[in-house]
Amino acid sequence: MSLSEITAYRARILHFTAMPDPHTGAGVEYFDDGVLLVERGYIKALGSAADMAQQGLDLQQCQHFPLHLIMPGFIDSHIHYPQTRVIASYGEQLLDWLNDYTFPAEMVFSNPDIAAQRAQEFLQLLLQNGTTSAMVYTSVFAQSAHAFFAAAEQLNLRMIAGKVMMDRNAPPPLLDTPASSETDCRALIEAWHKHKRLQYALTPRFAPTSSPEQLAVVRKLYRAYPDVYLQTHLSENPQEIAWIKTLYPQSRDYVDVYDHYELLGARSVFGHGLHLSDREVERLAQSQSGIAFCPSSNLFLGSGLLDMARLERAGVAVSIATDVGAGTSFSQLRTLADAYKVLQLQGQNLHPLKAFYMATLGNARALQLDNCIGNFEPGKEADFILLNLNATPLQTLRQQSATHWVEQVFALMMLGDEHNIARTYIMGELVFQRGAH
Ligand code: GUN
Ligand code: ZN
């Protein structure tokens, strides 16, 4: 095997080939001493160091991180880039939080220079947290979406994003119109959808801030561009749901509002979905729509606890997301820890293998990106992270007392944050190294 165009990384390695079964280990591939081979940005091979050596690999050629864990980059299925600087804003639940903090913060994104700078700042935070792909809300201003895509292109990131559409119930400077949003979305799709590693998501903020006329535009665009995505919010907060009843009196329920405009489907990701009726859950399942579980946001805004077991029983794909800035961390480690606690409160468990599956291959599947990212199958894009399991004195003590690697990754999930991300690689290139400036 020639190493001339291949880089070899030797470390502990964990990834998933399917939804894991913690009892049998099916779907899990773990190497205590593994080697990941990357060729020109793509995964070439993966195996134990012993097997690789037997196949002729000179282990001396490896970049060796004996104490670190390599995993595929994390994927975040729901996050707002204009909300970075209002993360951790005090005292409100959803509707007041939007009015008092979020909408004012999004106003400055009309300025393309500010938007460009904030997009870079946001993407750096993702990389520092080991998140290599995300499904992202920009702001209502088309220029903020252009700025985001340009910044992501510069870093060669695989990202899904869209311009927020909202034409009512927000401050006038933040409103578009059905016609302007159609023109802007068409231009953005033409410019960015499937351009390099970028894809477009139609992004009506949520039904309360779109008129029926605007939702009809979203339907028209989703029909015209069936391979784009759709993202919006659903059933997050009781006051929001009561408001939906007054705004859409003809609809049976919240899901029915989106259903009426043909917005459900396998490429549609609905944030939250906390307070759904059985009928709504069934309809989401039937239509193969996804739910983005945002535990840190749901706790922070006091929105409620996601009954994940109920959704999964019904066959709804549940992905995991930070929902920054209502979520209080960019870290998927912290998000998984919050998910664990939210489920514990309901007598449900989140096994660490399932949790790390969700943050990687599970989210890739939920976003229909598993053909190119999510695990270390040969041929996939080499977006991966190097995790330090001993980022604090307490973590070191806990890791030393663990008797099995699964116990170690559970401690990583419960105690970890961005300080555990030692390095982040995009298409085989080192783009973030902790401690290096
Ligand atoms: N519902 C409508 N907009 C938003 C938002 O920006 N964040 C959250 N968490 N919920 C929303
Ligand atoms: Zn959100």
C-alpha cells in the first residue's frame, strides 16, 4: 500500500454502520487501536492497527494519538446562525424570547458585511465543537443566506441552510412578502443548492409568522424543487399552539397546517414536536417527516420534554440538535447529556451508543446525507474529529475508573463539551486544533 497520497491516523476509533444494538454490538465498530486511512479527502479504509500492519501498512507512518478517540464529525440537525450572540438570554419562554431577544438580534443581518463576519464566527464555533455539518436557519434577509453559504463554501463544509421566510407577526423590518420570498428563494436555490457541498432548505420560520399566502409559496417552491429540504418549527410551546388555533382555524391541528400546504415529507425536518396528538405523530410517520430533538433548548425555554420513545415507536425519525440560540451550547456532547436527562425524567434511557449514533450516522440518515457522511465507510467524505477524553482533572479520574470503553464514552457524553474536541478535520484537512491559534 503506497502512503504517498494517503494519510493514516492511528487512535481509538468509534463509528456506526447502522442503528446500534447495545446488547449484541451490531451496528457498532470500535477499535481500541485502530487506523483510519484518508485519501484525497475521502475515507480509504478503516481497521485495527494489527490488521493494517499485516496488510503492509507501516505503522510508523501513522499520525498516532494513543489516548484519543476518533469519531465522524458531529451533525446538528437544527441551529440558527444569527442567534449566536443572544445565546443564554434570561427569563423568557418561546414567544417573549423571540420578541425580546431573537428578533432584535436578527435585524443586523440585513448588513451583508456583518452577516459575513457572523457566519464565519458561527462556523468556527461549530468546528471548535466538533460539528462538521448542520441544517441551519439564516435570517429573513437573503444577503444573510448568501453570506452563510459563501462562508461555508470557503471552508469546504457540507451544510444545509435557507433564508427564513416570515411575512407577519414579527417587527416590520424583519418581514418579507410572499412575492419577495419566492424571488429570493429561487435565486438562492439557483446559486447554492448542490453547489459543492451545499444544499438548500426552504425555511418558513413557523406557521405563526407566515401568512397562508406565503405557505402557498413554500408549497409551490417545494414542488418546483423537490430535492431541496424544508425546515420549520412545530409544536414547541403551549401558547404557540393556542395561537396556531386562532391563526389557522380551519386546520385540525398544527401538523395539519403544514400538511395542508404539502410541506410534510422525507426531506422535511420539524424542530421540537413536543406536544403532538396521536394523530399528528401518525401523520408525521406516514409522511416520513423528521423531528429535530433539541433538549437543551426545550429545557432552557421551558418548552417541555420530548417523548422520544413514542415518536420512535410510531416510526418517526428523530435527529438530535442544539437549536442555538435557544439551546445553550454548540456542543453535541452537552446536547446528548441534556437528552439523556430529558429522557430519564420520563423513564426512558439514551444508551451512549445510541446517542453517538444519533449525533453521527443517525443525523446523517435523518438529513439524507448518509451517502456521503456520517461514518467511515470507504468512499465517504473524511469529516472527522479527534476527541480528548481527559480534558479536565475530573474526567481523567472518571476515565481511569471505567472498566469498559462504553463506560468511557458515556462519561465523555455526560461530562464533555467543546474542550474535549482536540482536532476537527474537513475532507481530510485539519481545520481546528485546540490550543493552536
Ligand atoms: N420558533 C420560531 N422561531 C424560533 C426560533 O428561532 N427558535 C426556537 N427555538 N423556536 C422558534
Ligand atoms: Zn429553532
